[in-house]
Amino acid sequence: MSFFKNKSVSTVKNNFKKDILIFPTIEENLHYISKALYDTNDIKTRKINFHGIPGMIVYLETMVNSEELQRSVLMPLSQVNTIQTIDEIITSPDFTKTNQINIAVTSLLSGNSVLFLQNGPEFYIFKTLQTHLRSPEEPDNEKVVRGSHEGFVGILNINLNLIRSRIQNRQLKIEYYELGWESNTRVAIVYMEEIANREIVKEIKKRVTSISSDMIFSPGYIEEFIEDKPFSPFQQILYTERPDRVEAHLMEGRVAIFSEGTSDVSIMPVTFFAFFQTPDDFNIRFFSGSLFRLLRIFSFWGALTLPSIYIAIVSFHFEIIPNDVITVVKGSIENIPFPPFIEALIMAFTIELIREAGIRLPTPIGQTIGIVGGLIIGEAVVNAGLVSNTMVIVIALTAIMSFTIPSYEMSNTVRILTFPLMLASATLGFVGIVFCLMIILIHLCKLESLGTPYLAPFAPLKIPNLKDSIVRFPIWMLNKRPGNINPQKIKKQNPSREWDKDEK
């Protein structure tokens, strides 16, 4: 008996992607749907009678909003008169009809309800999805002082609505895709039709549609399938949860990928300097914006090299320490049983453990662990004579500088590259540091994000694009879009402040 049952399920599964027309009877349709969904227990039915014709509403109780089903479907059908048709009764814009039975299966999985009529040529689909909305609050990891305080949520349609409401332009194009054989994750590629480089858009579509996997449930999955250099430690796709940031990148000619179930949006192509820009740079005066951006870039290189520089100085180049400081440093490290490299490893691993514990624990406990744990452990290892005071200061400064990097992914890059730099400095001193930095710079010069040079506008050098790289020029001077992504429209605005010349 089980043999025939398995054969029936296998037949339905093999036919699932075929265009099969609706069956004549309600029972046949319900049987097919049940087998296609492997007889799941949350399939529910509701019998109705429409003008003397038996009918049945089928839905998944775990996906459907029962109040919406009652209001938009059951109540109108119960109040029908003798001459009205279903098309006249149901006025919802989400009401559709079709004759493909497999569409009924996918519609049920999307939270819709399906109405079958006995011997009917087609069935009716009603949108009754149950949603648990989170308000578009500001993301915790991308806070700004001035400007918008909205953030994306985990529902694709709401996120696209936030973008549509900001860019009310006919050029804004949205293309839907479904990724994952089993997960059927909805993905949207968004770009400006007459601004974005068509070759880049075409390449992104090609890479996205070539993804062959049974499960896609986060942007990280998509990223690893489509990025240029998957083994590079540097992030080649920018993530953000801020609608204003996505808006700015779309208007510059970049492409955004939205995914159902996540508030992270992927932006591409990007350059190295995009990871150090924040909306605050453009919400405050350009002097302050440029200063803070420089501070972030300096913090990146400082967090990357500070521990290795300290190790090199103490191990190989003690003579460069000023005479007034050399006594303090010598007194700090002379009774430590470990070499500076082992000291740095101990403190670096300790900082990483505290950081990970702070992230995984509930917020109040995580903050306590971060502060109290750091103070207690730092003081304990110094008192025990395992680590010097100077090393604690160096590692603490390194951690603080890594926190100033706006992108979490770029911060992770610093955390990864710090260890080989420390090893090189412990082996060859300053020579090892220079050698490692040369390798990193060569790699950055060769790296590309969808054909766009990663280190642009410095490699290759394009002077006009330097206006919004390590510093930010006044907005009224930014008349052109970045040339490294070759947008269709380079010109962004006309020369401004002409009124100032007239008054003079």
C-alpha cells in the first residue's frame, strides 16, 4: 500500500512544474493540492454554495489572516444576490483567477486563499496573507545624527514601497526573480533604467539567474554566488538597511538587490571608499563631513597596522622610541614572560571573544559583558604579569578604531588581516609590515566589483572623481556622477550658486 502512496506523491512532484489545467471536480483539485504539499496538516477548507453550485475555499491556516479571509472573501460571498458574479462581488485589487492548478499550490504557499467551484473552468485567488509587521525604524548598526531615521524591514513589498516613495520616477525599474528550488525566495533587482550602466545590469541579471541552489534565504548566499573574487578578504558588495542610502546609490547609477525575509539590501558595484561613507557625511557641512571620513579611513589603516607596528618596534626597532618614553616602555615589558607577538595574540583573541559574546547575548547582558569583562580581564592579565600595560593600550585603541568603520563587513576584514600582519612584524619587523601592506595594496588595485576598479578613483587615477572619495567637496560642486561605473548619464546637476556671482 505504501508503494502506491509513494508513487502518487512522486507523480504529483514530477508534474509540479508542468502547466496542468484545473480538474473538473473539487475533490480532484483538493487531492492534487494535498499531495503536492505532502498532506501537510495546516491545509484547511471551507465549503460554500454559490448560486446552487458547490464550492470550496482552500488555504493554509499558518499563512492566512483569518480576519482578512472573513472580511474580504467569506462575507461578500455570503451576501451575494442571484445575479451577481464573483468578479462583481470581489472588488479587491489582489483578486485574480487562472486555470493552472500548480499556480494554486504556489499561491497557497504565498499566503493566498483559493476558491474552487464544481466543474468550473477556472479558480479564484484571494490575497489573505498574515503579516507580522515591524515598523521601519532606524537600523541599530547604521544610526545617524541628522537625516532620515527610517530603516528597511523583513518584508519585500514594504522595502520596495519605501524606495518608491522616495524615488517617484518612472525610470525606477523593479524586476522580480525566484531563487532556490525549494525555498522559492523572492528577490527584486532595482535600478534606474536611464542612468544605470546597461552592461552592469545585464551582468547582474546573468549572475543572479545562474544561481542554482535549493535554498537561498539571505543576501550572504546571493553574494557568494555573484561576487567577482570570493576568496578575497575585502567585501565587494555593500550592505545597508537605510532607504536613503539605497536611494543615493540608485541615483548614482548603481544596482540594488532586495530579498524577501531580510532588511539588508545589497548594492553593487562599489569601491573601497564607499564602505567609509555614511549619510551623515552629506547631512552636515562638508568641512565636518570630510574630517570624519578621513578619520574613518585613518582608523581602518590604524586598526590594521597598530598592533604590528608595536610588535615591530619592541622586537626589532627599539631605538626609534624617544628617550623620555623608552624607560616607561621598558619597565612595562621587562617582566613579561611572553614575546610581544604572543602578548598581542592573547589580547586580540580576548577582545574578539568579548566582542562575540556581546553580540550573541541579550542586549543588556551583552553591554555589561563588554564593559565589565574588558575592564576585569584587562586589569587581571596586567596584575598577573602576563601582558604589559602598553599592549593593553595598543589593543584597546585598535578595537576602538575598528568600531569607527561604518561597514560591519569592512570591520571584519580588519579583524582578519590584523593577524597575518602581526605575524609578519614579529618575523621581519618593519620589513614584514611593508611587505604585507604591498601585497594588500596590489590586491586592492587588481580587485574589481562587477568590472569596476575597486580602488577607484585612485587606481586608475581619475581626478574629477576625487571630489567624493577620501574627502567630500561641497554638494554644489558635485555636478557629475562617479565615472568609474560608467552610468548612462554622467551629468547630475547644473553648476549651482550662480546667484552668488550675480550679487558680486
